[in-house]
Amino acid sequence: MKTLRRILYKEIFIAVGFIALGFLGLFSFFDLVDQIPSIGRRSPIDTNDVFTVAHALTYVMYGVPWRLYQLMPICVLIGTILVLTRLASTSEFTILRASGLGPWLALRIMLALGLVFAVFTFIVGDYIAPVLNKEQTLLKVRFDGSVSVGRTGAWLKAASPDGKRSASVNVGAMNANLVFENITIYEFDKGGRLLATLVAKSGVDTGDGNWRLKNGVITQYDAATPADPMANASSQNRISQMPFDNHVWPTEITTSTVSVALLDPYNLRTIELFQYVSHLDQNQQSTQQYEIEFWRKLFYPMGCLVMVLLALPFAYIHFRSEGTAGYVFLGFLVGISYFLLNSMFSFIGNLSTWQPWLSAAAPSLIYLAVSLTAFAWFVLRR
């Protein structure tokens, strides 16, 4: 049985590797073309710093692990189908079956192989790609000036260290030096009444539980209740403004939390998503989108396992060698449909407020049911 495993594993590993290299080369070329208009752009931080071809190549290389993570299920499906159909067309798989490779043994071998691909995909997507994606973002920020989420920036919520106040914080962007830009802070008391508004041009996390804000204005709202209920309304609500050059604002929101809010959640590590979901939940903010991305990070590598099972029935289909290309193309279409369905269920789950784990697991469960049905029909029944 070790010989059977060695034959199948070697062939499939080589095929998946070559297909992955082909896809990575293609998508890297497209990414490089996208960066051509940026060549020659000067950094707004340092005018002597110019975006060159070397920067463009570095930017593309930083994105290769993320591309590999995205393409792994498709590569596994196409590579496995290519090997199994070739073995079946040359009757080599029939010889392997005569040598003791029964359906259940083949299923166990393919499950083990799929598990290896799933672990590899998880390592790439959770430990390698997020680190290089952040480097890619910082490289781009050097020449774009800052990173932001649309026109509204990122919204965060946190309680004051003494627990007497709560704050809603809007950060417009963050530059390459980890400086926050266009900051607006609304402070409320326990009853939800607005106490103060802080607007600052920039700010930085000092690392000791404080933000140092620069070039801004503090607006205080003093809701006083006079003894005479018939007093003028203007005496009941006093507003005072005080500009500042530097102001220390105590908060538990860190640079890491702000960066998570500004970055694409699908580019983050699983633990970072979990921590950010906990932060949102503690501050009674919506967690639907980030919970879906958290569960997608957990379930997406299992797509490799499902793709291997989906490819297994192709080994039991009898066809001539000239039909191999058609089955490989069919595998390509199935892989693309899995990728599209995975993205579609994420948006549908977010709009329809489905259970986050169900939105993330639905594509894998659907294709798992299809693969098991195909295995039962082509392998066990026929």
C-alpha cells in the first residue's frame, strides 16, 4: 500500500505544483500590469522616494502567497483530475485496482492527501500571506499617502478606562508611519448624552493607553439644569470650543485595532479576526461581516479536501486518452464555480444576516455532498 500511496502522491503533488506555478505566473503578470501606471509616482511623504519597476516587482511578489492561497482549491482539483484521468485512460489505474486499490482504500488515500493540501493552504493563508500583505499595503501606502476604507474611514467604539464614558471614533486613514489621519471622536456619558467632540488632523497611539492628537478642536457640551425651569434655553445648554496643538486622549483602542478596521478583513489572520470580533462584540457593534470572514478563514482550506474527493470519481470513468482535456477543463469550471460560490455566499450571508458559520461553510458542504454523491454513483454503484 505504501507503493500505491507513493505513486499517487508523487504524481498529484507534481501536477498541482505545475498548475499552481502556471496560475501564479498568469496572475502575477496581471498584477504587474496593474502597477505600471504607478511607476514614476513620487511619495507624498518623501519626494525623493520614487515608485520604480523594482518597487512594482516587490509589490507583486508580496502578493504571491495570497494568490496561492486563493488558487489552491482550484489547483488541487485540476491537478488531481489531470493525474487520475491520465491513469484511467492508460489503464494504469485499472492495474492499481487489481493490485488491491479498492474504493474505500482509494477514498482514505485521497482524504489523507486532501488533508495535507488543507494544512498547507491554512499555513499559507494564516501565517505567510497576512504578513506579506501588510508589507504590501505599507509599500503601497508609501506612494499613495495613506490607507482608508472608502470615504467614511473606519468606525470604532470603546469605553473610557474609568468606565464613565463611551466613545465612537472615526479614523479617516492611516499612513505608512502608522499615524492616524482625520480623526473624529464623540464622547458620551452612561445615559447616551453627548458630552464632547474631538476633531483632530492627526494622531498616534503612544503605546501606553493613550492617543496623542495634534491640530484639533475640543467641543464641550455642558447640559446644565438651572433652578428656574423658565430660564432661557441658551443657559441650559452651553457649548465651548478649545483648539489645541497637542492633546492626550486616554483609550484602549490600539494601532493594531485600527489597522484591522482599515484593512480588508479577508487578508487578516484568524486570531486577528477573532480578537477584532471580540472587540466589536464587547462594544455592541455589528460583527456579522467579520464573523463571516473568520469562519471563511477556517473553512476555506477544507475546500482542498472537498476538491480531492470531487476528483476521485474521474478515475473510475472509462474514456479514451483524447477526452482528458475535456475533463480537465470541466475541473477548471468546477473550481471557478467553487471560488465564485464562496464569495457569493459571503455577500448573501451578510445581507440576509445568516448564521456566519453557515454562510462560510455552505459552499464546502454543497460540493462535499456533490462529491460524495458522485463517489457513490460512479464508484460504489457502477
